[in-house]
Amino acid sequence: MTRRGAGLALLACGIAGLPFLASSAYLLTVFNIIGLSTIVTLGLILLGSSGQVSLGQAAFYGLGAYGSALLSRDLGWSPWATIAIATAATAGVAYLVGVPTLRLAEHFFVLATLGFGIIVNVLMVQLVDVTGGASGLRDIPGLRIAGVSLAADRAFYYLVWGLALAALLLAQNITSHRTGRALRAILGSEVGAAALGVEVSRYKMQVFVASAAYAALAGGLYAHYIRFISPSPFSLYASLFFLIMAVVGGLTNIWGGLFGAALITILDQVIRAQVPRVFPRVGGEYQTAIYGILLVLIMIFFPSGIVRGALDLGRLLRPVGPEPAKGGSA
Amino acid sequence: MLALLPQLLLTGITIGSIYALIALGFVLIYGVTGILNFAQGEFSMLGALVCATLLAWHLPLATAALISVAATCVLGALTERLAVEPAFGAHPLTLIIITFGVSMALRGLALMLWGADPYALPEFTPGPPLVLLGGVLVRQAVWAIGLSVAVVGALFTFFVRTVPGAAVRACADNAFACRLVGISPRRVSLAAFTLSAALGAVAGIVITPITGATYDMGLGLGLKGFVAAVIGGLGNAPAAVVGGYLVGIIESLATGYLVPGYAGAITFLVLLAVLFLQREGVLHGAQRRQA
Amino acid sequence: MTAPLLEVVDLTKRFGGVSAVDGVSFAAAPQEITTVIGPNGAGKTTLFNLITGFVPPTSGDVIYRGQRITGMPAPQVAGAGIIRTFQNLIIFNETTVVENVMVGCHRWTRTGFIQAALALPAAVREDRTVRETAMAALALVGLEGRAHDRARDLPFGQQRLLEVARALVARPALLLLDEPTAGLSAQEAQHLVALIRRLRADGVTFVVIEHNMDVVMDAADRVIVLEYGEKIAEGPPQAVQRDPRVIAAYLGEEVPGP
């Protein structure tokens, strides 16, 4: 508890103080996006710690956003309630997707999440009467506490980061107890885990549902923050984006999620500003080239994330160290 | 309603022959290396766009097509050497993410090089469309179906009738035995990626006169090919080819009888259904691999 | 006579046309040490896979504590108290030695997803128990000094012991060990046999696949001999060793042990 608790407290203080140092509206928006991305990424990392990867995370993000936006806008329910309902409903959808696919080998599951993501995105565009089609939904109510609006960037900042830290704490707890050990065992070997009584399919399902709930929660917050949603931020490209955040931080490393979300969001801002100067003709998703290459490089050179990779590298470079005894069965 | 059916079937078979080629590319790589290559569709995109560019440089169509297939082969080989081979033996998850990264990278690079506008290729043999069984078939569709059948036939002859083909099949069955008789699995993996790239490029070039080519065509083609391969069980080449035609026909019928925009979603509903029907669970599969 | 803990009745598994296990029957009484021997490819590991639910049998039954468990999924079989190790070792490579062992406690611990997420006191308490149990088991196999090393960094023999420790903390009623002494030094093997005896005294029943005839003669109450998936002999070690069918079965390859 102690070291982890201290780390978390320090992080909370840093996050609480940040808006006083960097208070421009632009920076606050960036921080808020980082906060939302952190929540989604944490879900992916939970999933990753069981050896699973989802290419449909943006769809769950989108289901949370559209679900909450529609319920609050058209039925007039409180956004707080609708975020909770949309999150729970999305978790239910994930369960339905998981039933047929989680028992299959890794690549079938990945494929299914990819297909699911595309179906959801197609529906967002096609169900014009419900979703507003490609032009999206406007006039989504903002969040309020006791009559006070949280629409302002700074107020929302504290909300999203409070929730992101809570999400981090929960994920940290899950991975550091019996459940987390079972997940890591599944990652190591499903056969080995099953031989010790770990109900492999049940754990995979739980963590998949949790990851969808994380994404949906962030999506709901997003909808009531930006107050306008359209299908494009929930496409396959967004799923790639979340995946690379998780991979940069280390697909099984909870704290890496925060790092990955921050690094990639900032990198994205830089790329968006700089690349058009070099390649004036491009529009759309040219960044995917950079992210794709980054993804490949990280998986080859730092499969456990940049942070841990750098640490390992440091350990290798350190001149003299306690050599771990290898070989020779004492 | 029914009057539309022959036309829809013809369209389905045309596009299905393309999916069959791509599915075959998947099966080839999966069979030999156990890797699901998410970048398979991008090979089609590259073949088509390179060919369109060469044509714009006033090369004859046949020359342009051959060069672009060759160029895509090189790219397939590079993909294997630079991205896949360094991670050989890693967790399957790692390899899945890598090929997904490659596909995203290729698509993004294509966008930078070619922009977002569609490119066209002329029909191989221009002329009025043929009328067949109450539907019309553009001449290029005959090319697509014919070439696909020819390529599939040639591949089967190679794998069933020739010694190197048999060697590759043996490797797919048992990598260890393969090393024993002096065939390097790494070389076979390189060959599989190269050949799959060629299959993808051919598919992309043949279909472009009908559909046009854009930087993002690879995603759709690749995923449909995927679904076809999965319908066929992923390890079974003839079944993957049948799966390709099936996906093409389903998609065509869905486009004809439902709102066109939903056609893409239908294919994936089919995929989810197929996955649902998969019998073999992970554990049993893993155990069998171990045994 | 006490009721057997495990009964295998006419168990058969065919892969394609080949019978990997062909009509094998045997029973293991509580606290008995049964060893399974046989030439390579005799179907010993497949027998384990069938008993533990990793491979569904073609026909026949597995009965445990009087209940039919044939075809039950592997995690449930383990949950019921039948724990196995693997011939070619399954170690969770990326985690530490002690965490590997802690996974073994999964069967009898209860913390669920929500309790873990909220780090409820019960979860924290249980965690402490699990860690202590794991450390004790590591001490038992002589690996306490390596508890916090990465499991993949252990040499093969120690990984074998690690797997045994992990199986122990599961508190099995029936422990199936697949070649537990392969890769161990003579001293380590001896130590392991002593450990098996001690656990038997505590109430554990063993079925052990073993190639090392010293170990078999030393530890086994009863020996079952498989050849081409069929049981060709069964009895006390000395009797089996003299059985002409067994000797014939082993003539094809080197006779194991001295």
C-alpha cells in the first residue's frame, strides 16, 4: 500500500495543481482529452493483462457517448444517470459480443472486436433517425452539480481526472489481487491457468466487460463535455489510437496507461500541427502512418512498453550489477 | 424482387472471386506461420495504386500490372523481414498488433503519397457488357473471375503437384520436421508473405477497373477476405475460396435487397455468426498444439 | 477396503484412427502412490489430459469421489481438487516465482472481481494468507531464496520444483505429476520423493508418470504399465518389473533405469 499509495497521492496533487500552472483553454482541453483517453486506455490494459486485445474499443466509447447523449437529450434524464445507464448497457453489449468469441483463440477475438467496431460505426452513420447520421447529434445537455455547470474546461478537468484516478485505483487493485494473478496466469498460459482451477473464459469475460465499461464511461463524459458527437471519433482509427496508447505504456502496465494516453495525445497535437506543412495535400487520417510504424517499432523493441523498456535498457547499460544467476541447477 | 437475383448473383461472384484471392493470401500465411496478417488488404491497395501511377506514366497496362505485382511482392517480403520476423516466437498478441500496425502504416503512407482521391484503371479488354442468365456482366468481371480461377488453379497445382509446394505444406503441418529435412521455416515464412502479397496485388489490380482504387480500399477488401478465410476454417485453402464467393454473394444480395449502407455491417454479422458456430475452444486447441 | 478416490473406467481416446489411450481402467485409493510407466508415445500424458478435462475422451468414464467427472472442463476438475503438472512445464514466464505459486492458491481463495477492485479488507487479508502459503511452499522445495526473481530466469530443474510448489499450494486431494524428476539432479529427485511421501502422509493421493525407475521402485505403491495406449500390466513395483510383457515392451528401447 505505502509506496503505491504515496505515488497515487503525489499524482493526485500534481493533477490537482496542473490547471494553476497551465490555464489556457487549449491546454485544459488537451488535459481533458488525456483524462478521457486514460480511462479508455486503462480498460484496454486490464484486457491486455489477460493476453487479450480489442480493436473495437472506440465502438464501446461511442456506445457510451451516443447512449448517454440520446437518453439525456431526448428523454430529458439527468446526464449523470444516463452516463451510468449507458455504461451498464455497453457492458451488457460487450458480454453479448464476448459469449461466442472469448472462448476462441486470440486472433478470432481480435477479429470479432474489429468487426464489431465496424458494425457499430456503420450503424452510427446509417441510423440517421436515431443518431443524426454523419452530421451527428447536437445540443447534448452538459453536466451540472447542484445547479452549477461543469461545462467549463476547468470544472470538467477535475471531474474527468477524479474519475480517471478512481479508474486507475480500481484497475490497480484488480491487478494486484487474486483476480489479477489469474489474469496474468491466463496471459502466461491458458492451459496452465486452467490446470490450477482458473476459469479462463469467465475471467476473460469479466475483464472484457470491465474494459468496455471503462470505455463507455469515458464516452459518456465526452458526449456531455463536447456536447456534440458524430461517428468519426468512434471509428477504427480511434481504436488504433487507444491501442497505441496502451501499447506505449505497456499493454499490461496500469500506470503506463496514464503515460501512454498523455504521450500520444500530445504527440497527436504536434503531428496535427506539423505534418500538413510537409505534406500539404493530405487530409484525413494521415497520422495513421506514424502511429502504425510506432506500433510496430514498440512491439518489436519494447513489447512491455516504453517505460519498462527504458528501465530494462538502463539496467543493461549499468556497468556492474548483481548478475541474476543463470543455468547450473545449484 | 426476384428479377434482380441473377444480376446480384453475378455481381456477387465477381467480387467474391476477389475476396477468394485475398482469403487465399490469409490462409497461406496463417497456414505456414500461424500469423493472421491484418495487412493483407493493403497489398491489394498498393498493387492497384502503383499500377494506376505506372499507367499515368504511359506504360502499357500489362507492363504496369506486372511491375506493380512485383513491387508489392517486394513490399510483402519487406513486411515479413522488417516487422514480422524480428518478433518471431513472441506472444500471438504481439504479432497481431504488429500486422495491424503495418496495415495502418501502409494505409497512412498511401494517403500521403496518393492523396484521398480515387484512381481508375481501364478495363483490360474494353467493350460492351455481356448478357448472361438475365443479368449483365461487364467484361472486366470476366477477367476477375477468370484470373481468380486461374490463379487458384495454379496455386493448387503448385502445392499438390510440385516438390517445393509439398515442402511448404509439410512445414505448415510441422515446423520441426521441416527443420529436420533442411527447410528453414523462416524462408518459408518469407515466401508465404511474398506470395500472399502477389495474390493481394492481383486482386487489387483486377478489381480496380470496376470499383476504382483509393488509399483506404485495403481495409474493406482485407476484412472481407478475412471473413471468407474464417468461414473456410482458416487452415483450409479450398474452403477459403468457397468462403470468398460466399461472402461476395451475401454482400451483393444484402446490397440489393437491403439498404446499401448496411452491406458492410452484414458481412461482419456473418463473421460473428461463423465465430459463434466455431466448435473448437481455445483450451482444446492449445492442448492439441502442445501435444 | 476404502472406496477409491479416482476410478478410471475403460477410458479411450482416438485421434483420427489412432487410439492414444485404449480401454484403460485403474483405481487409485486414498493416499496411494500410483506410477504410470511405459515407452514414449504409450499414451501416458494423454491419460492425464483425459482425467483432467483438457481432452474429452472418446468413451469411458472418470469417476472421482464416486462422482462421474468425464468431460468436465479443466478448471472445474482442478476446482474439485485434481491438480496436475506438465511434462514440458508450464510456467507463467513473465511473473515472479512467488506469484507463480500464488496462482496455485486460486482454487481455495474467494476474492472476486469487485472485492479486488475495491481492495476490501477481506481481499487484503486473503492476499496475505496466500503470500505466506506460497512462501512456505517455496521453502519446502528449497526455492525461497528465488521468490522474487522472474520465473523465466530459473534454470529448468528449479522451474520443475516451482511447478511442484505451485501444485502443492492448491491443496490437492489428487496430484497428477507428469515426469516430475525429469531434469532434476539425483539429489533434487531424492528430495522430491521424500516430499511426495510426506504429502501422502498428510492425505494426498498421487498418480505419477515417471521414467526414472529408481524413483518408481522407491516411491510407488502400485505401477501401471501402458503400451500403445493399452494397460499391459499392473501391480506392485517388484512384480511389474519381473512381468515378461513389461520386459518385452521395453526391449524395443533402452531399459529405463539400472
